[in-house]
Amino acid sequence: MSAIFGLFQRDDRPVTAEALRLMREAMAYWGPDGGGLWQNGGAAGLGQLLTHNTPEAVHEQLPRWMPQHQLAFTAHARLDNRAELCDQFEIRSSARPHTSDGDLILQAYLQWGEDCPAHLLGDWALAAWHAEARRLFVTRDHYGNTALYYTHSPRFLAFASSLKGLLALPDTPRQLDELQLARYLTLWITNDGAPMLYQNIWRLPPAHCLTVTPDSLRVRQYWRMEDAPAVRFGSDEAYVEAFLDIYTEAVRARLRATRPVGVTLSAGLDSGSVAALAARELRAEGQTLTAFTSTPAYAIDSFANKNWFTDEWPLAHATAEYLGNVTHLPIRAEHIMPMAAMRRSLELHGWPEHAYANLPWMMGLLEAAQQHGLGALLTGQVGNGGVSWVGDRFPVWWPLRRGQWPAAWGALTAWRTAHGRSWWGAVRSQILRPLLLPMWSQRQRLAQPFSPPWQAYSPIHPAFARRLEVLKQMQAAGYDASFSPVREPRAERLATLLPGVHPMGALWHENGAGYGLEVRDPTADKRVLEFCLGLPDEQFARDGRDRWLIRRAMNGLLPPEAQWNTRRGLQGADIAQRVVANRAEMEETLAQLNTNPLAAEYLDLTRMERGWTKLQQAITPATASALLMLLRGLGTGLFLIDWQKNMK
């Protein structure tokens, strides 16, 4: 949860101590253990806010000025390849405990310059100022497990791990970017992951570098997950063994901390496997692992079915009991109201996020982890596209389309046996479903041909959408606003991982900072992602079973009921009940929006009110689905109110 920030006056004016002070004070909670500033009266200034996240971090002193190189440098990091780098730089064994990760990154930069990201593993960001060349270099880790934002003009460039650092500067623009706002409201994910809701403020995408001089600004990508080399072994057992070795090392590396480490634990295989491997490592040291599981605060059994369940506690607790050295704690978060959770999220991020249904339990979990004195929290957020990739969701459909009849018949037979379905059930799921899904996703267009494709899920005001010609722009970009779900397996997988785009790592980084924690995700480890993406798809789906790789790898590590469970948990499934139980809070927020001219311009408040009325009458899957549209509108409205206040 450490952070960096800095300022470069491209017009050669000196950076003032006041500007750096403003940035540092706005982000002060990122650095409970100190940090530093560097500013020598020239055109650049750098800062760091420090958290002692690892034993070696207590020796870190950044930023640093090296007159022999005319270089100022700052970073924050948790490196996973410390031993390799210490060997590379011939650091004595006795000196290694006193060598911080920031020091290792500095040495890597001195040796490899702007190519140093290729030699760094872990969660990190760095900035280097070359005084003689008047050049600033900024970069962040491979999958974006840190946050880094920047703004620039011909006069200056500023960067920071938090938007707060940028917005503290008087010169930072605060104009709304209407196109990005429309994209956010319609769930239109762009392929660069960079623009924010403010004009001229960007998030530096994962695996990218930023190089700035007085006359130029260049952003380049230094790593592409899509280019992961093929991984091939001679047997299924060899795949499992190699996977478990790499995955275990990713978990082990994230246990290096100054304070106890905890884990989020659902009923799924991602967090379950992280917990299993972490508990095994800690057990060898005689230590325990604290695990947190979200449990519903309201009865919601009507939402459960043969594919989904709404309370993950029983299966998660079975995992905790099986592991033995786990202290398992439920998170009901009854005291955290939905609107209060939204406001807290806006406070931490400076822009509205997406997972509103999950905010109450997420905030409750982070609060509990802080209260238990944890320094790091392990998650498995990226597992769905990596360690627990389902494989081909429709193993019958694609061979059938290619005319591979024997393969299609074999896949249908295996799927039917594995899932215990009738022949009709197998045909309906594996042939009719992928055939009809595209048409089903277009059902609203057929029923309401003059309505936009986002009508069911977006709170965007129709006049605002028409003014920006959102539909026309979507069509020109080739974007499918109906979310057609049938894609080739690799395309489906990349749509899940969103390489170079996914904001989840940055969001968790910022959330953790707000609660004195560092959130670490072994499933987002570069080595793990490259290995999993390089495997043949048959290692993930076999004989009608999905997630085949991790299920086999968890033999003896997870209880069989969790290892082979095929039902999914509905996180945040009680959000409708939470909202209805807090009517006064909802009514107050809607009243605020109805008196705000910006909300009236950008949001369809009439439809939001209608959805709120229906939800109070009855909570059903249909009205609960409409609630997500309502929550997105409320979160956006709160952002607009805050933005308007800050403009005054």
C-alpha cells in the first residue's frame, strides 16, 4: 500500500515545495510509516509514501538523488524475485536482509534502464528523473496490481498512485469527460483501459511505460500477456506438478510481511486454492491463517438453484476446517449501509467503480482485517481467467460447427456423464444454448426495436446518449453492447483477463491503502498467468469437467466437496434486501439527485425511480437485476455531486 508521486514542469519552471506538499498531504494515509520528498529547485520533484509491508521495507529511504548519474529515483514495491536480483547484483548474504525492494529496483534501473521491467516480478511502480536529459520515466507492474495515474499539458506532467494526489494540484484539469462518462454508464469497456472520467487524466495501463520530455510524451507497452509461450509436457501429471510448483511459489512470495497475513475465502476454487497453499506454508512455520468469508445478512434462499447458491459459508468453512490452521471469520457487514459503502468507495478512488452489489461486504471485510491487525490480505480475483479457467464452455458446439462429428458426439457423451444430465438436458445445454444465446441476448431489441441495446442495464439519460451518438460510436468501434456470450475459448478467456485493461488490481491497491492493508493476488502473478495461458485448453476441460487443472492440483489440499463443487456462489446476493431495508438512505440519495442539474442531464432519474418503486413492492430476480442499473446510477450521481462541489 505504499505510494509514489511526482511533478515535472515541462516549461522549465521550478517545482515548488508547496506543490509536493499538497500531493503528499492528499495521500497521507498511504504512508503510515513515513516516506520522503526530493526537490532541489529544478524542474522535477518526486515523493514516496511508505508502509513497512515487508521486513526489508524498514530500511527503505526513497526518493534518492544520485549526483554521479544526475538521477532522482523513487519507487514502491513488493518484489517476488529478490533472490534472483540479489544474485545478479552480487549482494552479500549478510546484506540482503537490509536491502529493500526499492533498492533492488533502483539497481535494476541503473543496470537495464527502461528495459528493467522485464527483470522485475511482483507488485511495483517506479519513477526516474534524468536531470541532464530533462526526461521523466514512469512505469508499473505487469498486470496492474498497483495504481498509477497521470495528467499532462505542454506546461507540466504529474503522476501519483492515487487520483487524490493529482486533484490536489491547482493545475490539474477537473472537467468531465462526457464520452468516458457515457462509456462507464453503458459498460462500454475500451481496449486501452487508460481514460478516466476527467478530461486529460489517465490511468497508466498495466505493463506500460511513460516517457516524458519537454517536447514529447510516449506511452509504450513492455509486455503482452497474449504472447505467452506455449507450455507442453509429456503427461497430465507433469502439467499438474509444474502448475502446482509455480502457483505455490506465487503464494509463498506473498506471505513475506511484517504483520500477519489473511485471506478472502469464498466457496470457490480461486480463493480456496490460495488459502490451501498459504495455510500449508504457514503450517510449516507453526503459524495460522485468518480467513474472511462474506455471509448474507438477509435470507435469500429464493435466489438459489442447482447452479448457484447464496451462502458460501458452509463450503468455505468446510475448507477452513479441512486445512486446520485457519481462523475462519464470517463477514455480515450489517452495519455498513449500501449508500455509505458507495460514498466510502468514492472517497478511496475518486471515481465510481463497478461492483456496487459487493461494496458492503468488501468494506466490511477490509474493516475486519484492519481490526485484526493484518498487514496483507490474499485474494484470488484473477483466477477465473488463469488458474481456474473453465476451458471451453461449449465443448460440443465448436466441434459441431467445424463438422467434427465424432469429436462432438464424444464431447456430448462425456459432458452428459460428468454432469448427470439426460440426453435432452445435454443437447439443450451444449447445442441449443450456444445456438440460441446470441438471439436471446438480442431479445430486447426484437421486443423493443427502437430502444438502445443498453436499455435493460444502463441508467444513462436517452437525450445524453443521443447527443453523444453513443450507439453510432459503438457500432463504428465494433462494440457489442448486447454482450453476446458465445466466443471461441481463447477470445472468451482474454475477455475475462482483459490484459492491459483490467482495473481490479488498482482498485484493490487503493482499497487496501484505505484500511492500512496491502492486498496481494497470487492468481495475478506474471509467472502464473503466462504458464496458464500457455497450456493447451484440454488441461482445463476434460471428459465433460471444467476447471480440470486446478481440481486435480488440489487433491489432498482441499476437501473433496470443495474440490469438485460445480455450483457458483452469488456474492452480494442480498444487496436488494440491504437496499430495501435502508429505505431512508435510498430516498435521501434519490432526492439529492432529483435536485441536481448534472444528474438530471446525464441520468434517467425517472427510470431509476420506477425501478426503486418496483423493488420495494417485491424482491424478485427481475427487480433485483434492475437494481444493478439503479445502483450504477446512484453511484454516478454521487460522483457528479462530489465533482460539482470540488469545482466550486
